[in-house]
Amino acid sequence: MFRKLRTTHGGAAAGMETDFERLHPSSSEEDDDDEMVDIAGATLDFSSSDDVPPLGAGGLEDYFGSSSSSRGGGGMKNGTGPKLVDPMEDPLPGVGTYEDFNTIDWVREKSRDRDRHREITKKSRQSTVALLRSVSDAFSGWLLMLLVGLMAGALAGGIDIAAHWLTDLKEGVCLVGFWFNHEHCCWTSNETTFQERDRCPQWQTWAQLIAGQSEGVFAYIVNYLMYLFWALIFSLLAVTLVRAFAPYACGSGIPEIKTILSGFIIRGYLGKWTLITKTITLVLAVSSGLSLGKEGPLVHVACCCANILCHLFTKYRKNEAKRREVLSAAAAVGVSVAFGAPIGGVLFSLEEVSYYFPLKTLWRSFFAALVAAFTLRSINPFGNSRLVLFYVEFHAPWHLVELAPFILLGIFGGLWGALFIRANIAWCRRRKTTRLGHYPVLEVLVVTAITAVIAFPNSYTRMSGSELISELFNDCSLLDSSQLCGYKQPNTNTSENAVGDSLADRPAGPGLYTALWQLALALVFKMSITVITFGMKVPSGLFIPSMAVGAIAGRLLGVGMEQLAYYNHDWFIFKGWCSPGADCITPGLYAMVGAAACLGGVTRMTVSLVVIMFELTGGLEYIVPLMAATMTSKWVADAFGREGIYEAHIRLNGYPFLEAKEEFEHNSLAVDVMRPRRSDPPLAMLTQDSMTLGEVEALVESTHYSGFPVVVSSESQRLVGFVFRRDLLISIDNARKRQEGVVSASRVVFTEHAPSQPPEAPPPLRLRGIMDLSPFTVTDHTAMDITVDIFRKLGLRQCLVTHNGRLLGIITKKDILKHMAQIANRDPDSILFN
């Protein structure tokens, strides 16, 4: 069931290099364990594809069994020989598909879709049935979006409810029903007091159940040990399920989604086993108390839903480019259900993950995000009629003077983002290159134990990331019992000082000072533990930990500003807008701005991030502070390196991703980058009508390239077209099995008409139908910055280089990435795939 991936490093590449196993299955058994590829931090055995059925699975037999008499083409001169199969007239199953760990040909896929659409439109004018099929085809995209939104919204609601329940299970259990979380358990109780609203007889802590007491040293130790026990159980289950059923379910998933959307194929990454495993293990990982979030993995979950549902519609099942349009919309759905921000989700997909985003995809993304948000709202996972746990509403306006601390938070977010990316990539590289990577279960358990032991004594690290952010965003009201609202009550009448729902600024009390110390410790802990947590073999998102770091820093600064304003009303900066008894500073707003700044520093999101935060708070008036902090954060972080965390992980894993943000500033030419180089063997190529089948097979067997240029003759080297290795192998294999008279001496012909040959000669094999007659070419003196732009904007996987019409060489996406790595003084052999 499992097969291993062979990788090739270095070596002269004269054609398109590939890092996957041959079409013939025998080679997969010869691979060594040391040659397995490490993707997203997981050393993988790849299970069978969920996307396209493997070759030799009855596809060819079923196809030819149903049509035994194939249409002829280019038969023998006397006309008495067997009829030949022409791939142009009878397309073979598997021709035009792609192997694992390869890049799709965007131009070919879009051309196919246009041809299919023209055919449907032409037939729709001929009959009513064909017209109905045409309408159904046009409507199928919207129906698919509806299904993706419903499925992803339902799964997100279930994940939220399950994670909330398991998180509370670490601290106690509900006697009325063990399936109730703490909040739901105490909802119906009539014995709760306002000051201790979290305590009710129906909810028992583990100390009360085991030791029969709720206070004291022994009770504390029992609760401590049970918290540690459940955390270890949850994380052990998560990492074991990931390793056993779906190695692809680990990590965030966004780096791989970005790479897949750019045209790369990772079979099984968006399959049903990955979806099931990721959904279950995401709940367990979040509940274990590790410093990770569920927001990034929800994008992966939504894309899995979309990929699985694509198989219901032929238009999306058979076309890789069309499927990627759906996946772009699914990424928007993932953020929509993660934050309850449908518009922010669409902008996230457009800004951060999508490679090709036509206007049609924008509308469909919007519709799918709307359906998903509506579904989640119907489930109401948090019981507060909101889509997120940390929905807030601030009442006091902000003032121009406060832009300075907001920009300060932006600087902090940028510095933290740059520091985090460098530290996390260094740790992940260490994990890949040392023995640490060989013990993923032990690593997860050790990190969980460290996290639980340090987190439990501090109430702000003990609570989940979402609850912590909710607490930090909270604006203190008269009835708040939180430690963060532990202010001294001034002598004047408090109710008179309240303006609307907000309270006047007050001096900090002992409770608040205690909370600030705990928050400062929590900040140091979160900053350090997140570095080693992100990238482990469990589902792990980065949004919530990054926002938590920023929210803590923002709340600390906000309280500091509030106290400064309270004790120094007569300072120049506070005069005129902050009089005694007024509500001048909102610490919760500073927490929100800090959260946006830190998340922006780590991911380099800008527009989508501001819209997500605006949708969270529902306050238009806070857009300017958010914009100022987010842009400052991006500028500061970019000063240390232009890569966000996802781009850095893409580069770490060696994926063939041409980053649009990365500028090509070197003045090299196409001839400097193309293969073959001076020291390489000659370019491997096919001729249009002078090679025998045996010679073609020998050439294919002796090389690892995934495609071959076709020329008029080896002497003239005038370019005719390009043939993909996979299509060539399938066609030859089919001809050997199905076509009489095809032997090694048969001539392979790529021309429209077979050349004349003696009557006793075996029939030729016509393969013009699998040849790309219009391959992209550049001249040898084309500047590389133009060539890179062509690759980016057209989504090419290879480009042929000519000189006065004669073929000189080939440039692949991998060659460009290796060249860019050399210019940036990075290891070119880190690019593993094409």
C-alpha cells in the first residue's frame, strides 16, 4: 500500500528533471529508507492517491475492452495491416495527467477547459438535452461552492465544540452529563454567585472527585497532575493518529496549500484520510494545551473538503487548473469559519495563498465564505450567537496621540515576527538534519509536558489561546470580576463616572498588578514555546499563538498608557481630550492592535489582516490604528527579510514555488541558466520520424527527465514540439499491448503523415496526438528577469531555448529556483522537486 519517494540531487539535467519514481512500479521497491523525503516536517510513506486513479488499475483494459475496434491512422502502405491507435483521435486514459510531486502545465489545462467549453456550447444549440447539460455545467461551480461551504462550516462547528469540551475536561467534569463543557454545565444552575460565576455544584474539579476537597495543597497537586495527564494523553493520541493514518495531517498546511495552488501536485495531501485524521487530531492537539491554534489547519480542512467534493463534478475532477480555482475559494472558506470573517477570508485567499485568482473565483469565494459563515452561525458553537470566541465591542474613541503607542506595537510585532521566523526555521532545520527528527512522538510528549508543567501555575497560560485573547480584548465594565479589571474604586460615585457602557480610567489595584506580572511571564513563555511547537508532527496553526503574544504585549502597554493618563492629566499630550473622570484609554484596543501587529509580522499579511480584525470587533473607527500597526509591522519585519513564515517553510521543504514578492535583480540571460551546461552531456531529444521504438525506449530508460523536445532531425535540430515522459510511456505501453505488429524496430512518428517505408517493415507508431505542438520558447539572449516573469504569470513548468530557430536547451522551474538560490547564496540542491 505504501510507496517511497525517490529523490535525485545534483547531476547534470539536460531535460526536465524529476524527483519521483518511474512509471514502472518495480523501481519503488529498490529505494532505501534514507532516501525518503521529509515534507512539512513529516517523513512520509505515500499512500495511494485520492485524486487520480493509478496507472494499470484496469483503466486501459476497461477503455479498450469497451471499444475493441479503434479508428485507424497511418496504417501500413498496402492497407492490409492492423489498424493503428492514434492518441489524437482516441485519447488514452492517463495521457495528459501528472505524476506525484510534479508541476501541472497551466497553459495546457486552461486550453483543454476552453476546448471543452466550446464543445458544450456548440452542442447546446443542437438539442434540448444538450442545452440542459450546458446549464448544468455552468451551475455546477456554484453548487460545488455551496457544498464546500456547508461541509466546512459543519466541520468547523464540530471542531470548536469538541475542542472546548476537551479543554475543560483537563480541569474537571460535569456531573449532569460528561459531554457538557464547564460553561454549559453551569448555565442551568441556580446556585452560581456573581463573583464566582464559574463555580456550580454540577461542575466538579478532579480534586473534588478524587480527593473530596476543592482547596488546599493536596487538591492543587491533584488538579496539577490530572491537567498534565490529560495533556499528555491528548497529544499522544494526536501524534499517533497522524503517524499511523495520515502523515500529511501534521503542521499548519498553509505552505503546502500555497504550493499546490501554484500548480504543484502532492497526491493524498487533500485526500479523505487526511481530512478525517486532521479533523480529529486538530481537536486533540488544541485541547492538549500546546501553544498552537486551529485557524491555519482549518484552511487545510476546508481545502480537503473542496478536493473531495470536486470528484463529484467531471469538470473539476479532470482538470487540475479548474480544481485549483475551487481550492482558492476553499482557502477563503477556511479563514471564514476560523475567524467568523467571510470578507477577510476572501481577501486572505487573494493576498496570501492564491496563485491564480480570476474574477469568477472571487465571486465564488465570497459565496462559499458566506455559506460557511451562515452554517457556523446556525451551529452556534460558542453559545453567544457569535462566530468567534473573542468577539468584542469597544465604546470609547481613540485619539491621535495614541498613534505613537500603536506604531510602537507595530515595531514590536515586526521584530517579533522576524525573530520568530528565524528561530523557528533554525529549529525545524535542526529537526530535519539531526536525530531529533527520528523521534516525533517523544518530541511531542516532551514539549507537551514542558508546556503543561509551566502553564498550569499561571492562569493566563493555563487557559486556551482563544480564551486568553478574549480575556485580553475585553473592555472592563462595572460587573467584571476578571483580575485584569482589578482597579481601585475612586471616592467619587462610580456610576456617575460611567460614560455609556464604559468606565472612567481608575488607578490600578493589587489584583491588576498581579495580573500584569502573570501576563509578563506568560509573554516570555508564549514567545519561546511557540518557536519549538510550530512544525511538530501534530496539526498546528500559528494565528492564535501569534495573536496571543501581540495581545499580551498590547494589553501591558495599554494599561501602562491608562495609568500614565490617570496620574498625569495635566501633561501636554493629554490636555484637552483626557480630563479627570473620563474614559481616555481602552487597554483592550491596544491588545487588539498588538495582536494584529504580531500576526502581520509573522505572516506579512496586510489588507486581509486588517479586515479580519475589523470583522472581529465590528468597529469601523478602529481601522486606522490597525492599518498603522500592521503596515509598521510589515516594514520592520521586511527589513530583516522579505519572507513570511509560510514562504520560509516552503523554501525549507524545497517546494518549487516562484514567490511573486521576490524580485529577480540579476542581469543573467536564458543561456546562462538553461541545461545542458558546457560540462553536461548533450540535450536528450527525440526526432520526428527517424527513431525506432527501441531507441525511444532506451532513451527514456536511460534518463530521468519528465519530458523531451521533438526536433526535425538530430542534424538540423529545428524544433517541432514537446512530449511529456508520462504520456510517452503510457502510449508505448498501450501500443505494445493493443496494437499488432509493433516491435522494437517500429518507427516512432510525430508527423501528420507517416513516411514511406518498405512493405516488410513493421507498422509505425504514430504519437503526434500526445505532442505539444506549441511549446513556449525564448531565445538564448532573453533576459532572465523576463523569463522568470513568463514562468510566474503563465504558470509554465518548462521553456525551450532556441537560437535562430535551432534548439539549444531547456529551462525548467527547478532550474530557475536553483539559479535564484545561488544568487541569494543559498544551497541550490535544497530545491528538491520540479
